[in-house]
Amino acid sequence: MRSKVSSSSPSQQQLSLVSPPVFAGVCRCFVGVSRCRSDPRGPQWTGYAAVMSSLLLLLLPLFILTPTTALEFRYHRNGEIEKYLRDISTSNPDIAHVYSIGRSVRGQQLWVLVLSLSPRHHSIGIPEFKYVANMHGNEVLGRVLLLQLIDDLVRGHRNKEAWSVQLLNSTRIHILPTMNPDGFDDAGTHCQFSQGRFNHNGVDLNRNFPDAFAGKRQQGQFVEETQEAEVRAVIGWLRSETFVLSANLHGGALVASYPYDNSNGGSEQVGGASVTPDNDVFVHLAKVYSYNHGSMHRGDSCKDGLSFNDGITNGYQWYALKGGMQDYNYVWAQCLEVTLEVSCCKFPPKDQLPALWTENREALLAFIRQVHLGVKGRVFDSFGVPVQNAVVEVKGRSNICLFRTDKHGEYYRLLLPGNYTFTVTYPGHQVLTETLDVPHGPDRYSALKHDFLLRRAADNSTHYTPTEFSPTPTCNYTLNVEGRCGAVATPTWTGVSAALGLWAALRFLSD
Ligand SMILES: [Zn+2]
């Protein structure tokens, strides 16, 4: 399961020897040297310039062979991260673009850098991917890893390295290095303590998202304005882009954790886990990370008594939590998100950062490529027009909120190789059922492309409408209305979580 990335891509050290700097302001330009020959300051000056030119030409190979200024391994302050992202965007406008998704409670911008051949706009058929780090302000390795990842991808693309070119040609990658900059500013550097974990209001952001298992009554209490600023920013972000795959980087353990994090004691509970309809895909995604990581797959690397088979776990099976971000991404935004615990120590000493980057680099790249699993395409109505909100279901996978086409009429469905029966429904059109043979997409940097062409219903008898159908996709866009979510019976909160809540509290400091 090891990624081929490492064998085909140069090491960080090799890259730094041959690549141009990606930090703006580091200049190695010698273009002006030859122009001194016609300098008006006279022949003596010209002769001096010629000697200097020759000297510089002799020294040029030494400059080129000197390692370029790679991104320093240290904990950059929030302002430094902003400058770095802006510099990358300015220096590489063809592949990079920086934008903010909102502000923290103390008003700090939540900056995102997007890397893609089309950095400013979505392109049809190009899946949107995202990485988020530093949601807990004192879990800081993710910030470092994502900045190094940006540095690596940009440098690789500039050097026309296949591993980077293919990734940016096929994928739009959004990177949010810090979701909780206020918490980072307050963070202690202890390995296990929680100083800086919360946002400025003392709220744990990974408990502040609307929860699909909270039941109708509690769902009805969610009013967006009452969510924390950082959470509202992420919810708005999920509305603005149709993300397909995502990971959220934490620290304090070494494991890839996948949904669900919560349960209401219904049929989702299997053997102590709370499993999604896409559990096979989630297990695969988590293993891609753990087995491409230097040690995560061994499962016992933190030596704290906890062991995880293959270095992965179902979130609920580890410990239950309400209001987590990965459940929200999956249930409400049809984005498969995994929570990556990337370091036993929440605030690793600075001198360990290069080794920790080496441990995580292949895994970070291999995980992005999984956005090309499964099938993608558009749904067209009887006039050949792409339609929004068409329901695209896969037999045997009843999502709480049905997956629907976006404003471009696109759908993306992450699936492992195999045969799958799709059902597509749209008002006024016949139900369309097709079976597709799905190959392994990541090797080709593309999911199987398949468009669904709908036919107009002859009469109402053939017009099937899902019971929950609404012309607007309520699961994705509305938080505070009861009973709007999905084909599966709306979950009801049973109170089973009381004991789980106690367990969660005990585990509170360890994620
Ligand atoms: Zn955390």
C-alpha cells in the first residue's frame, strides 16, 4: 500500500538544490550583468564591469549549487503565515491563489491557499480537496506540515516534477493552515496539556458544529448565528465549494480517525463502532494515510497504552463526541473528511520538525490523490442542460443527507473499485438507473467520468420523487429546521450518550 510518490519524486534535499526559491523577495537574477558593456561611465568602468562579469560567471555555478531558501522548519506566527501565503500567491499566480474564509473571534483572518491550474475558479471535472490544521490551537504540527506541503508542491511544479504537475493538473487543493489562530497565540508548548486548545470564547471548535445525531429537537436549536465565528466560517466555506475529500490535522495521538464520531444508538452502531454507509471507503482513506506514514500504521507509536489496528479507528469507537467537524462535512456537505492525529506530542520541539515532515510527506500526498476514487460527472435534463439538486444515490448507501448535484450539475462519488448501481432522480423526469464498473482512479489522477442523461417523464405515474425532496438542498444549507435531512429516518437523540459523554470527557485532553 506504499505510495509510488516517494520513488518517483526527489527528496526535499534534492529539490532544494535545484529549484528556484518560492519565497518572494529571494532573488537570484543575473540578467543585468552584460548590459554594463555600453555603460556611459567610460571604458575604464566598462573594463572593470567586464572583469566583475567574468568573476560572477565563474561563481555562478556555486550560487546555483548552494541550497535555495526552503521554508524554515519552525513555528511561524500567524502574521508570518499570512505573508508566506500572500508571497506564494503573488509569485505563482498561475497555480496559487490566497483567500480568506472569514475571521476568528479576535478578528484574525482565516487564510486559505488554493493550488491548482485554475486557482481562482472551479473547473468542471476537477475535484475540490481541502486540508485544515490547527483547529485546536495548541496542536501545532499540522500548521508546519501544511506549509511544507505548499512549499513542496509549488517547488515541484516549478521544476516540472511529474508528481506535483499531475496533482495540480487534476485537483484543486485548498489549504487552511490554521483554523484557530487565536488559540495558537495563547497556546502552551506542553505535549499534553490543553492551554490554547479552545478559541477565544473558550469553545472547543470540534464540538461546535451542528450534529446530525442530536435529534430533531436539538437540531432545531442550531441557529447559525450562535455558532462560533471559526465554525461559521468553515460552514460558509463548505457552501461556497463542493468539496469531495478533506482531512483535519490534529495532535496528541497517532491515528487516522474516520466518521462517525457520534451515534444515537441506531442501526449505524456495529460492533462498538458508528459506521457510515461509506465505511469501506473511509477505512481505505484512513489506511492510505496510516500506511504511507512513517509509523502510524504500526498502531502503538505513542506508547500510551492505546493501540490502533493499522493505525486507524472509527471515531465513535475511540470515543464519542458531539458536534465534530468530520461528521458535519460528511453528513451535511457530502465531503468525506478524516481526522488525522499526526503527532503524539501536541507541540513537538522545533528540532523534531524535519523528521516529522519526512514521516508525513508521502501520506499527505497519497491522501490527496484519493480524491480521484470512484465516479464523477454531470446530470443533464431532457434538454441537455446540467441540473442542480438532482439526487444521485448509490444502491446500498443511504446517506443521512442525500448526495445531490451542485450548481454546475456535477456529482462526485468516492467509491472503491467494483460494480455499483446508481439511481438518479429529478423532478419531471424518469428515474434513471444505471450500473457502472468503477476502476481505481488515483493511479490515473481521475475518477471514472460518467454523465447521466435524464428523460422527461411521460406522466406523473413515472415521476418518482424522494420523500424528502425539496427544490433546495436543505441538508447542505439549512441548519435550524427540523426534519429536513435525508432519506434515512431522522435520527432521534435517545440519551444513550450520557455515559458516552462521560467517557468523552475522560478522553477530552487526548485528541
Ligand atoms: Zn485536536
